[in-house]
Amino acid sequence: MIIKPRSESLELKVLRCLNVRTTLTKKEKNYLTNLEKGHIGEVAFDKWLKNLSLECIVLHDILFETNNTVFQIDTLLLTADTLYIFEVKNYEGDFYIEKDLWYTLTKSEISNPLLQLNRSQSLLNRLLIEHGIHVSVVPYLIFINPNFHLYQAPLNSPIIFPTQLNRFINTMNNKSSKLSKNHFNLAEKLLSIRLTQSPYLRLPDYSYEQIKKGIVCGSCSSFITEFSDGVLICSCGFREGITPAVIRSVEEFKVLFPDRKITTSNIQEWCNIVPSRKIINKILRTHYKLMGYGKSSYYSEY
């Protein structure tokens, strides 16, 4: 049972929007690429995890803090007697280990993911002790990409390679696991002590004035240049009704500028291509909740 689903990180959402509406630096683009690849790997792991048949509770993307140290765990899985940590990596290509250091075949050193896993386990154990929680914690490093290979991998390490995933899930499914109310109370406790947002977001500086306005094509991510009879037409040939396009643009507006009010004027300026305030106003009234009255009114989610 998944009680904390996975969601795209704020960093990923913001950088996606900025990549279309402004110019990212090479470093920022590389970071965005890594975030995209990591999220794809996590989603692939989530799909694989659905094959689990034993009774368990799943919590994705959990951010904790202990002793002034913030750490994130890709997936926690709670069974009758164990709390599993899954660290998911979507590495692609050939890698090797030499004296506990990890390298690509071109001899570029990368961060040791086993050290990251060990750190997460240690910090989680400390956090559990702080809150009087006693449960066995078992960590696993999951490599999800089938095009990954690691030379000189240490024996008896908590690594699960792509070719081992099916055997691993079969082993998990053969375990006995009967959940009780105490397990759900523990899951709720973990949710209650988590952080809702990282204090260390890596986001570029940007302002409303420097961001390009307009509606982005839902297919090719270029800006729509033609609007006719309630239909947006992109140069790539993609056609879309005005309502879903405006709603998508409002969501981008919220991601980039959470402190700005969602008003008819603001969204018409943001969408740029829609000439009629009435169209914008009707969409907002239908899909969002009107707050306040007169000139001070704005919209929010239901």
C-alpha cells in the first residue's frame, strides 16, 4: 500500500519551466538532465515495485532532518519486521570500482552511491532513536537501468543489479508479512516528522520580468503562435483546446511564482496569446476557487 506517492521535485518543475521560458546555463542544464534521468529511474522502480505481493507500506520521496543534517530517501518500504531503504540509481554505461572509489570507464570519478546509502541508513537510525522508534533498517542500492554494468563489484554488498530485480522481488514476496495497526501508526509517524520542502534548493535566480510569456505547446514545448476559434495551433502541427492549455499555463505560473496571485489579469498577461479576458475568466471560474471580492479577488485550488 502506497501512502506517500512519488511526486516531481520542485527543482525539476522549476527548471523545466525555466528551460523553456529563459536561457539556462550549461551547469543548470546538466543539473536538469540529471534530475530528469533520476526521476525516470525512480518511476521505473515504482512500476517494478507494484509486483510486490507481500503486505507492506510504501513511502516515496521522504525528506528528513536529524542533528541539523537533511537527508532524502527515495523509497521506504515497511514490512512486518523490517524498514527497507531503497536508493535508486538510473546510471547508464560501464563503471568500475577501485579501492572503494567509483569510476566511469573513461576514468572519471563519481560519487560512491554505497557511501550515500550508508549515510542515509545511519541518519535514519539516529532519527528513529530520537523518536523512540525501534525497527530493523535494511538498505538496498537499486540500479534500474538495463544498460548499466559495474565491474569489480564487491561481494555481499547491498546492491541489486537490473538482472537481479526479478529474483529480488521473488525473494521479497516469499517473506511472511502481516501488518497491524502499529505499522500504520509508524508510517503516519514517519510522515509527521518529515520535511515538506528542502531548505537547500538549487534554483537559479530569475524574475517575472525576464521570463518569456505565452502558452507552451503540450507536444514540442515551443511557444504557440496561432489561436483560432478556441483552438491553439502550434507550428509542429499539434492542436489543443484553450482550456487545458490555460490550465497547464496556470500551473507553470504557480510553480515559478507561488507568491503571485492567480487573477484574470495576471493569467491573461502570462498566457499572452489569448486576447479575451472573458475566456480566461471563464476558465478560472470553472476550474479554480474564487477567493475574496472585487479588485482584491483571486483564485486558488479547490
